[in-house]
Amino acid sequence: MAGYRDGDAPRVLVFGTGGVGCIYGWIVHKGGAEVTVVCRTNYEAVKTNGITIRSAIWGNQQYSPVTVARVSESVRHGPFDFIIVASKAFPGTAKLLRDAVSSQTCIVLAQNGIGIEDEYATAYPSAPIISGVVWLPATQVSPGVVEMGPLETFEIGTYPADAGEVAKSRARQLSALYQSGGATCPVYDDIQTKRWPKLALNFAFNPVTALTRCDDGNFLRSSSIADDVIVDTMRQCGIVAKAAGYEVSEDYIQDVMGRHRGRMKSGGKQPSMLVDIENSRAIEVEAILGNTLRIAERYGVLDKVPYVRLLYALAKGLNFSTVKTDEWRPILKVS
């Protein structure tokens, strides 16, 4: 792919090698990039055997990227044209990339949530930032082995929307790289128009399924009011979106619900928060719930969205009991 250091292949660092990170690494590898991946719990497996993908779209695939355990170790394989951040959207992640960010690096956020770009823009004010909305059902079923369903689209756009031509050019380059790898990667003038609808879906189903330990189909089957609760939650997320200048349409909500209602008969799926809780892992409370709450406060609509406040408090409590910190206190024993 021309345009990188006098025609050299683009160098890409993937930070976060769960299901999405493993597949996005393979896509850009197939598109012609030199790929380095930062692995943690799956480091030994990926270092030894590479990454295996079982895809409903692309069939069985395998690749062996350069594998490192820390960002600091990746520097000798740079400088990187793109850093794809495919880890969970936890506060403080931006600073972990510092060693790998150079003057030619574009940061790509392949993460859920809203308002997640700010900490990267603050940490790296000179770096172009591409914000992406991921539609990719992928699960790492064992270290370095990923199963993927029949859907793949990576919707991208610059952050902010009015970024200059340098950032716009990098977005087009990334889109071309993904397309060269056989993937779908449209570029939007304002990616937040796509983030808000995806947020509404995640805001409703993720915390509710994690709190109830039900997959989406079983939760909807669990009571006569479950469907209304999910719909009302998505609508309240839409109220916050509208206050911020965006839209979560009723047509979109009904389309989402139609798919999830279908799983009441065919069998449900586990949203990522439920999977994380079942594996005693931290959940993305702030990126999905907390930032939405703060945006509602900023625009003066918090009184119109009681579910936003309630779900944030409950999810914070769930996360607090799952990943205990020094602030956790044991149950008082009464003698």
C-alpha cells in the first residue's frame, strides 16, 4: 500500500488481542500491513502458535504476527503508522500506549462507549485520532483461537469530526487497508452519528444481562415487562443523544428489538458485560454508562433519564463486587 515511508508496507500495532483485536490484526495483515500485537494472557499461545480464526465469513484462517508482552517491547518493530486499540475501554488506557506513539502514528479506537476519545486527544494532541464503531461478533474461545459470526463492519471517522485533512487522509488510508484485507470499513464525516445508536444497544442489553445473569433472549423471556424495560432504556439513551445533537431513531430501536426478540425462540447471545462478569473480569462501566450519565448532566436532561442513573449505580456496584479493591469491606459478622 503506497504512501507509507516511500512505499513500504504500513506498520500496525494492535493493542488488545481479544476476539476483535485478533481479527482486526488478521484483516490488516491480509491487507498488506506488518502487524505487531500486544498480548497478555494469551501471549505464550500466540507467540508459539500464532492466531487461529474460525469465521462464518472467511472460513478458517491463521496468521503469525510479531508478538510482544508489553507496549515498550513493540518499539523496535515500529515506528507505527496505526495503533489499533481493541482492548476494553477502561479509563487510563491511553497512557499505556505512550512508548509506541511517534510523530507518524494515527490512533484508531475500536472500542465501545461514548466520549472515549477525549483522553487520547489530551494525551496525544498531535496524533490523528480515528474513532470506530465495531460490528463484529467474535469470541476468543481459547488463547489465540477466535470464533467469529456472520457480520463484519468497522465504521470509522476522525475525532473530532472537523479534524484537518491530515486526519481525514489517515481515515481514508485505514479504510483502504481494511478493504484490501477483504473487510467493510466505511468512513463517515461524523462518526458520533454511528456511536450513539451502538451505545443505545450496549447501554440497554449489557448491564441488564450482566446484572440478571441472563442472555438477551432469556431476559426478554423472563417477564412480561422485560421487553418494555429494554425499549425504554434505549429511548432514554436517545434522549441524551438528542441533547448532544445526535439521534437514536425509533426505527433503529425497533429493528434492534426485532433481532433480539427473535432470539427468544432461536437461543440467546451473551453480551460482553455478561461474559466478563461470568469470568470475574471488570466491565466497561464508565465508557458505556458513566460517560452517558455525565453527558446527560452536562446538557441538563438527567431528570428525564432515570434508567441511565439507576443502571450506572447498579453496574458500578456489580463491578465493585466483582473486582474488589482496597475499598471493599467484608460482611460484618454479628456474634
